[in-house]
Amino acid sequence: MKTECLVVGASVIGGAVATKLAKKGLDTMILSDKPSVGKGGKCTSIISASGLPKTGINYQPAVLHEIFGANIRCGKACLTVRRKSPVAYVLDRFKLDALSVGQAQDAGAELKTSARFEKWEPATKTAHTAAGPIQTDYLVGADGIASNVARQSGFPALERFVVAWEGEYENALLKEPDVVDVFLDIPGLFGWAVPAGEKTVRVGLATKTAAQLQHHKKRLLQNASVHSMLAGATKVREFHHTIPLRYRKQTQKNNVMLVGDAAGQVKATTGGGIVFGSLCARELADATRAHMDGGALDYETRWRQKYAGPLDGHRRIRQLLDVMPPSLAAIGLQTFSAIGGSGFLEKRGDMDFILQNTKQIS
């Protein structure tokens, strides 16, 4: 088999980059290591209302619930932010993955399922897979934090990540079904309670180690606000996952490129990567098309020029939160609220491009 572009990973980012490559007129193939597409729903799937349209994905059929605000908590301190229009959407991740890959197929990309990527031979530009060898001009790793493409191609390791747990509960008692609760007093990332419907909530947390995860999971579930919303609720699913919090030092080696979680293109404040992964997928497709037309293959330069800055902004906030004791964070939260911080965030805050004007990104 032969293709111009081989995309390893058939979830939302794999579908996004394959769509963009196919629309550029490149012969594109997507590999899924499973019989179906997607990452098995291992994602809270709350995405900013401003960021979702930038992905280029027909996300509307996957929307489950609208979010209008957040209660940001640390101990007894709480900062409430609310807008009149939706600030974020909670999605069905299974459906979002299928929609993204479906768009790629509609654009002309070919999907191969049960075709695990196994080995890369750069000399012959051959990817060995469970479906047989595939020759390709460009190899794209969209295969997540444990990227086999990155490992096979000798990319530098991801340096920062957290481990996460989430449970989804039905028949929950939600006093504010359109508001997210964020718990900052959990080291590593934070805890959350995200309504996915009038009586459905996704409760989870992410922290530095598995041992910390179990300790803080118990604390989170015993928290008064979480405990009250889950009283009488039924857990319908749960998962564990690992989230990168810093992009790799290198994401391109000759004609091998990494995108999304595989590249670490994730917000260190929230662990969300769909918006930035999709934007970087656009840069990958543009760079590949330019190279096919005789230009430089400069994906690394392109995505860093546009998006390394915003991602570094999230990382600096994360670093500040990591060194700040919970007691000091609680005081800071109370002070920020007292001086009108809620109103400031309601008018100027952006979940992706923090306090930046994003009109130039369309």
C-alpha cells in the first residue's frame, strides 16, 4: 500500500489533521489501532465556546450541554464567574471523534481500522502496521501521549504530565446545572465537577502521581458540594488517563510530524488539547502542502510562531499555582473576587487565549 500522508490515530485530532490534508489535495490515510475510531471517551470534553468553531469540526451534533459559568474554589474561598451566553459546551466525545474522522473521509481520506502502527523505517519511508506495510511521504503522529510514532522516531520525551480519574454520574442533584465547579486545592492540576445534563455530572481530578490521585480522589468525593450532588447518584462509567502539560522540545523530524497530545500541544491550566491540537493540525497541513509544492517543510516553525506563546502563558500560570500553598491561593482568590475579578474575567477572560485578542485566528 502507498499514500502521500499517513495519519496514525483516529480520534478528534487525527480526523482534524486528515481533513485538512485531504482538503489540500493530498492522498491521506488514517490508521486506527481499534476496530472503531476514537479514544474511548477518555475525556471530560468540555471545550470553550470561542475555541470550538476554530477546530473546523462539525461539533454541533455532539453537544450535550451548555455551560455559562464556573465556581472556582480553594478551601472555603470561591470566585464565581458567569456570562449570559454559553462560555463552553460539554460534548459526547465518542460522537465528536466519529464526526471528526467522518469529515476526513468525506474530504477524501481513507480510514483503516484494526491497523496498529508498529514500526517506522525512515530509509524506505515505510510504516509497518497490522494491516501490512504502507509507504508514505509524510508520517503524522496523532496517537496521543503514548505516541508510538514518537517513540519509533526517537523524539524527545514529554517532560511534564499528570494522571487523571473521572467518573460520570446520573441522577445527580445539581443546584447549578449550567455551572462548572473547579477545585484548585488539588496539586498537579485541579478537581472538577462538570454538568453534562440537568441530572448528569462528570466529577474528576488530575494530579502528579497515582498515589496522590487516590488520596485526593477521596478528598474530592468527601467535599461538601460534591458529596451533596452525588448523594443518590449512580456512577455509570469511569476512566483513568494521562495528560501532557508541556509540549515536546521537538515535534518534527524530517517528514515525521507530531500533533495534538502526541506533541504535548495542551493547556497546562486545564489539560485541554482539542482547540490547540486542531489549530496546529492546520499548520501541519499548510506546511505539508507547501513542501509538496517545492517549499520548506516548516511545521515546527509554523505552529510555534503562532501557538507556543499562548501555551507558554498557560504553563506560567500552572507554575505559579504549583508553588502557591492552598492557603495563599485561597487568599488570592478572595482578594481577586473582592476587587471585581469576576467582572473582569466575564468581560476579558478567554479559556484558550488567556486575556488575548483572538480575532486574527479564524
